[in-house]
Amino acid sequence: MEGQSGSWRRVLLQQPTRNSLGAWGNDLPALYLLDQNVGIETLMYFDVGDMDWMSIKNIPRFLVYRCSSLTKIHGDGTQWLGVGLVADQTTGDVLPAGKVRFSYWLLQRPVTALFTEQQAVTRWMQALLPLFEERLSWPPCASNWRDFAAGTIENLQHKAETQVEVDGHTGLRAYVRETSKLWKQPANNFELMTVADVLWPSLLYLKTHPSPGFQRECDDLIADMPGFYHSDTHSISNDFIRPSDERADSWYPFENGLIKYPTIGSLTGSKQVITNFLDAFQTAEKMAHDYDYLFPIYYEVSNLRAQGAGTNYAVGGLYAWSALIGNRLTGEERYRDEARKAVRALSTVPADRLFHEPQELAYGALAAAELGMREQAEYLLYQQLRMFYWYSDPSQKTHDMRGMVQAAASILYPAFKENVEAILPWTGIMKRGIVIEGMLRFMDQQRRNNFSFFQNCSGDRRNVPMAFIPFENLGTLELGGQTGNVGKEIYGAGECIWMYLMFEALGQVSDRELMLVNLDLVDAAEGEHFPPRHLNFILYNPTTEERAATINIPPANGGSVRITESGKVVPETLKVPSHAFLRLSVGF
């Protein structure tokens, strides 16, 4: 019988991802095992989208299945180690009539080296990415993101449905009134998350589509931004009216208070908001040092003491990018040093402990790219891909979640907000020179499939109320197919605007099947300079054949435009080979 020594020479990466307390999700169906004892590396991918027999009547997919390893001990003491799709229980014994398929890919190759977990993740994802195939179709309601963003702006101005007033202060509801079966809006409070989610992209939208009425609505929200800051705790709260025993869920203050809040302050020229951010960052820095950059999930705001057993190490990604915002605002090098330390921590902790909100890893990768830490940036991107849906759910007939991302580790559904926020930082990463073709496939799949979050996308939308505020959630087999029960998320309205800004507002391609994505959005820091006169894009062809198209730059207003690739002016009609991309620079 083998002793413990053999285990030190193995690397096992299991899926789906788990949260910090061990609860499983339903994302990437794959596994990786390096066993240096025998010199073999084993990789498996399970095409669960092809296994349409799974249900609550037999095995409800990832409620019970794990992509993992199994050890069998024989009577003579020998051990057999296997890998596969392993169920820990069943919920029934009824299989549908006809063929029952198990579809999977298996790769084994000789390996003599002993890799770190981080190296193993990179090898694993690089081998898996060719298996992700887009479905190049559009949901029935898909017109374009310009129309949906315009509809969103109109819906946001229905004050009775979207706003809440607290002691003369204007805020936004989390969900459209009476649409959530799980959430009740407090009558005397509102959240920074919703306000910030809507304001950031709206401020950029207004620079390209001025609207006095919507500008006034945004100005009312901007006026109350300083109220989320508290000088006694030197922190920015998520609640406008904080409780006396305030407890924070760490990703809320780090993303909303330390990334969106100062960005909005920069775009609006608010010195007060910037001052508040810089003070709150000092508190975050103390917390980072107290916990060696390994953040808890919950903590008491007054003393930074952890609550509960959970952790959220990936908050370090948000912290790293917020430190770089601090560097941009002050010019002080110490902020960049903090960002480096946070990225190094993310790149050394056990790989399976990095999963919470998917955008945390994206911001960590963005910070690493900004710091020139390319290896760490790619690793964090590959880790983030473990939270994506690489498959279609055959139990759901009205939508396709392929290319989307699990909203949070173990939450078991894709959400519109996290979908968009997970890919928005990729634009800045690509601008900094890291472009992975496989990730463009995921981005393009979201460009198509994200329309499914809008009510009745596959049916008649003519009389749908608040039709351009997306549902938070789409149904999955694991959650009984419940679409929209969480509610129409007003914070997701901001993400609809981001979809337009990324894929259409600053550049448009004549062939809808090609993806043109702008790379400048996360770097937009001064409202008077947006959109910039120099723009950066990726033009990607996800199809199986070469395609030709022309490009229009709306901010140029019909004026002269110069488009170059690698410093050379490109022809008016661009040809893009199958699964290839062009990095384009545009001046006007």
C-alpha cells in the first residue's frame, strides 16, 4: 500500500469550481491529474451538453457529479487510482428511453516534470481551449446592443419602478419593483453597488448620446456619492444608511468602493469622491497587511476583524487594480508595489481557493498585465475560465448559457451582471498586449447569448413591462430551470450599456458575424476626453470561413478616419481569416 510520499508528486485539479467552504458549482466539466510517480499527465473534458438524459429523475448533473479522482484499494493492499465523472448519489433510477450517452475527451501524455498548480492550470487550459466551440446563432430577440442600451436608458427613467428616496436622497432599487421573488427592497436604504453599476457606463454613454433628462437623473445619483463614505471608519459602505454593527461582504467594498467609486469620481471631476477613495484605500491597505493579502469573505468594518469561516482570496484582484487607480491619481509608486504584492499572493495560493466572483480574477489579471507580469496575468485568466460555462444546458429550451460565467462560486446559474463584468477587464488586458484567441470565442458567444437575459427573448416582447432591464438569472438543470425568479436587476442595466459600449458605440463592423470590440473603456478616466481621438480595437472572425467587412467609427461623425494594423494603413474593406483577429488602431 502506498504511503503519503506518492501524493506529494501528484497535482489534481477538480471541477466544477468550489467556494472557499467546499460547496460545488456547475461550471467547466473537466479535470486534470499529473501523477509524476508514473510520469503521466491526464486531462478529461466531459461534454455534458451532449448528455441530455440527466435529470432529477436520475442524476441531476452537478448536484451530484464531480470531475475528480477515485482510489480503489484491493485485498492485497494495492491501490488503483482512477479519474472520471464521479457521482456521490442519485436522486432517482429512471432513465429516458433510447440511447444514454457519456461524451468525453481524454488526453494522456508522458510527463517527467513535477509542475506547480499554477503551471498545471496553464497547461490544462491551453489544452482545453480548442474544445470550446461557439454556436454562431442569435437569440430571437437579438437586434443590436444600441437598441437595447437605448431601451435601458428609457426604462431607467421610470422612477416609480427603479428609484428609491431616503431622507431626500435619491438612489436606485436593486431590482425593478415587484419583480424579485427573493429580495425585498428596504424602504429606507439603497446600495452603492446599483448606483455605481449604472453610473459608470452611463457617464460614458452620455458623452456619445447626450440626453438632458437622463443627465439630470445621473446628476442626482452623483450628488449622493459622497454619502457612502464614513470618516469614523475611513471606509466606503455599500449601504447608504449603514447599520451600527456594519459587516461587509468583502467584494462589495473592494469592487464598488475602490474601483467604481473613484472611477466615477474621476469621470465627474469630484475631488471629494477622490479624497474619500484615497482615505478608504488606506484602510484596505491595512487590511491587506493584516491578512497577508488573503482576505476573509466577511469582516466587521469598525475593526476589520473577520467573521465566519469563509475566505475570498480573489478580492486581491480587486485590491490590486484599485491600487493602480491610486497610483494614477497620485503618481506615488507605493501603490504599484501594493498591486504587485497582491498579484503575487493570488499567484501562489492553492488554485482551488481562488473562486468567488469571477470578475475578481479578471481585475487581478488586468493589474498583472499593467504591471508587466504576463505569466501571472495569463494564469489568472485561465483560472477565471474555470468558472465559465463551456457547454449548453439541454434541459433549457429558451436560452443557451454557453460562453456565460457562473455568477459566483457554487451559485449554480449565470447572471447578466457577472457575465459582463467578467469580460469587461479583458478589453484592457488585450490593450496591454495579451490576446488569447480562445477567450475571444467566449467574448463573442456572450455578445450573442446575453440577449437571452431579457424577458420573453424567445417570444413576444411587444407588451413586456420594463423590457430592457435584464433578469439576473437564467435557469439551469441544477436549479430546476428557474429563469428570472431573482428579479430584473437594475444594476444589470449598467451592464447592458457596457455591452453597447464594448461592441458597437465606438466602432461598428458591417458584417454582424464579425466581432469588433473596443479596448479603451477601463482606461477612460476623464469625462471631457471621452471618447479619445485614438481608439484601439480587436476585430475577430469566429466563423469557419474568411470574411470581409468595412468599419465605421461613430465618434468621428463622418469625418476622416485612419485605421492601421501594426503601423500600416489597412484597406477600406478588411479581410479576416477564420478564427483570426486583427489588432486595429484608429485615429480621427
